[in-house]
Amino acid sequence: MQLRSRQRKIEQLVDEDEIAKSFMRQPELRGTTMDRLEMQELGRILKGDVDEAWRRKQESLVGKNLNEIREEHRWFRAVQDADSTRRIKAERAERRRKERIAARGDDS
């Protein structure tokens, strides 16, 4: 019930108004008061900027592999994790092999 009412409230929000309110919460602008018309104009301008940035980002991603890791720290982490996984698998396989050899030696 609460989820539905929250979802309805979110759907009723206007992007421009929320962007303008968020912008006005910045510490440098806390004391500034703006009337409704100025807030609407600010929201319209900022919403246009956000939409333009999103559009440019989408255009830049068109030819790229979405699963590609672009950040260096994530790439290093992925390589490190892959290497440790391989190392652990190799250690387990070696341990099992030694256990099998030891078990065969005990059976003789």
C-alpha cells in the first residue's frame, strides 16, 4: 500500500521542479529566495542541460561494448579477482590430486 502511494507521488513529480529545488539546496544558494516563475525558468534551463548531457552520453555509448570495463581501478580488480580464482582452483585441484595419490598409496 505504501509502495503504491510512494510510486504515485514519484510519478507526479515534475522533473524541472525537482532539479531546480535540488540546485537551490546547494550551500552557496541557501539564503537565496526565488519566486515561482524564476524557479520554473531555472528548472527548465537545468532540465535542458541534463537532457543534453544524457543524450550525448547515449550517443557516445552507441558503438561501445556495454560490458566493457572502462575504469582503471575496476579493470585491475577484475584482473586480480580472475587471477585469484584461477590460483585457488589450481591449488584445490593440486590438493585433490595429492589426496588421490595418497589414497592409492595407502590402498596398496
